Amino acid sequence: MQKRTRYIILFGGFFIFFVLAPLLIFYVGGFSYDLGSNRYVPTGILAVQTDPAGAEIFLDNKLTDTSPKNVRFLKPREYQVSLRKDGYSSWEKRLPIWENKVTWSAGNSKKVYLLLGHPLSISLNKDVADFEIAGPEVYYLTGKSLVINNATNQAGKQTIPLPKPVKKLSVSPDKNSFLLQGDSTSLVYSLTTEKFTDLSIFLKNFTSLQFSPDGNLLGLSGNTLYKIALDNKQKIQLASDVLSFNVFKQNLYFLKRDGSKSALFSASALGQIANNAQLILGRLPTFKQSVILVTGDKEVFVIGDGTLYRITDKLESIAQNLSNYWLNPTDNILTFSLAGELYYFGNGEKNLVTRSSSKITNAVLRPEIGYSFFTQSDQIIALELDTRDQQNRYSLTDASNVSKMVLDDKSKTLYYLAGNELKFLNIR
């Protein structure tokens, strides 16, 4: 090897060690050279994940990249972040970038879920009294029929003529039986036998009817809790002095008068209460009106005489003068309103969603996609839960006289009853 070649290799090694290596170290460490100050400065990262992917990422109104992307070497300061994709509503938020840290565009969520812009409202039926959603099935009552509509298979639609007019629909856990109720009518329809059972006279004095896990009914007659066997029309007494009850999966929760106080119990909904009832909490007030609520995480709440309580090892008052509450059977989150304020209970505390001078109704909360949905001023609103900077708020559609609103289990389709018209929106 010639001497010149050796010197070139030697000086090349020095150059790599003393020049390129520090640059590489600065690069890996997240440093960027600032021409203004003529020095290397620490930078931060903006991590952007969206659903759907492929959203354009704008920083201070300049196109930077597309999602998913970790935008590196950002000088520490606030940036106006905008995510845009054709056919979807834009998402915007002012976010701080900190040195040597990662800022997530989605906050506590996995992704920023973009909602369809101006979704089309589609009518299913204009003569609907009530409806329920369970998986891909939509069940609804018209003036003359019980309709079972599969959202993924329109050819599988079933229309079952009603022997009597009814207004309220309840679906059994196995989706095989239906409780249909009117002013003085109680019918049970079985998909197995394809027959109606008229229980109007038998259930005349019953209130708060619910399906048990085995497909039978539970109900109160006065303050006595009964199990109603549908195969032979037998009623079996389960407990007396019961103020209210609720069935969640395999468990029965009931509030029972205990002297001058009351006590909350749980038991298997399939057995005899006397043999398996367990005390959850005693020495509770004897409420004139009470409702038991159980979330998907088995967190228990009681609404007693207008006050919301959380049940742990004590009775914890959450909110007084409750205006309304919403809890769908599969939800893990209890949503409630107080005089123009919308809250949800999660992570062991009461969380404010929004304050408004206009009444909020029909609230549905989905933390997994980062939005609450509700009706307000004859509109269906989607409001972002992330309170860093402004909350993105979208008016999905105009809708008046909405009495019920349900989001499917994939958080993609929103069903709502406006007057007697059942409609749906594909929001994602």
C-alpha cells in the first residue's frame, strides 16, 4: 500500500471519528443545528397515527408528511397541527413540542379517529316505535311488525307481523326472545318456536321487566321480585321488600329494604337468591325512587332520588340534581348531565366533557375513539374528548325530536329515532 493511500485512510478515519461520529450522535440524540443561534439544539417528536391512515399532516399550515409518521427534529414550541384527508372532517389542535420528548397527536387514545365529512343520513323506516342494536342486527318495532334487519346482509331481513300494537322492545341476551310491551299489552316472541305468547293478563301488575340470562323474565310486583318462567307461565318468588333491581350478564343486583335503611345485594341470576345472595353494601338510604346501573367493567352505581352514587366499600355521592343519564348495556362508561354540563365517570372520577347553555340529550360516549356523541339544538354533534387546546366539534346532521340514539359496537354506525323515523349515519 502506498504512503499516500495510507495517509488518505488515516485522515479519513480521523474525519469519521471527529466529525461524522459527533454528527451521528447528535442525530440519534434528537439534536438539530440551528442556523439562527449557530449551535445544536435539542428537538422533539410529534407522533401521528390516524384512522384511516394516509392523512396529510400540516404543521403551521405547511404540509409535512402523511400518517402514520413520527415527525422528528421539531424545535421545542407550539405548533398548529392539522390532519386532513379527502372525504373526512379535518382535525386541528395546537400542541406543544418539548425537547427530548414525544408528543402524541391522539393524546390518551391510540389514534386520531377521523370522522366522515357530511355523512349521509339514511332512513330505515318511517313508522318506528322503538329499536335495539345487538351486533350486526337492528331490531325495531313498526305499527304492525317486529323487524330484524342485518346490517351486513340485507337479504336476511325478517318481518314478523304483530298480533297487537306495542311500543317498547327488549331483546334477550341470547337474541332469541323479544319482550314487546304496550299500554296494557305484554307479548313475548320466540325465534325458536316462531310464536307469540300473550302475557298481558299474567304480567298486569308487574313493573321493571327484564330478561334473565336463561331467557326467562324477572320483574317486580309491588316490592316482591319474581322470576317468570315463560315455558309454563309460572312465577317464582325470589325476594321481598325489593326497591329496584338490575340484571348484568350472569348477575342480579337488587336494592332491598332493611328496617329503616336499605342494602344492596348481588346474586346469581340463574339460582335461588336465598342461597347465593351476597351483601355489597348495607345501611343505605331507603330511596323513594332508585335505579341500579352496572357498567361493562362491573362498576355499580345507584341513582337514588335524583342523586348519583358510586358503590364501593362506601356510598360515594358523585352528582346531585341529575338531569339525565345514559348507559348502553355494553358500555363501560356512565354518561350523565347536570344543568347544561355533560360528564362521564371513568378512571375512578367524574370527568367534564363540555358545558353549554343549550340542553344536551341522548349522549353516547366512546373513549376508545375519543369522542362523545349527543343531540343539541336539533343537531347530532360529535365532540372530541381530548381537552388539550380546543375540542374538535362536528355537526354530523340536522335531526329534530330525537328520542333515542345508539352507536354500534364498532363505533362506525350511529342509529337514531327522530320522531317515528329510524335513521342511521355511517360516521367512519
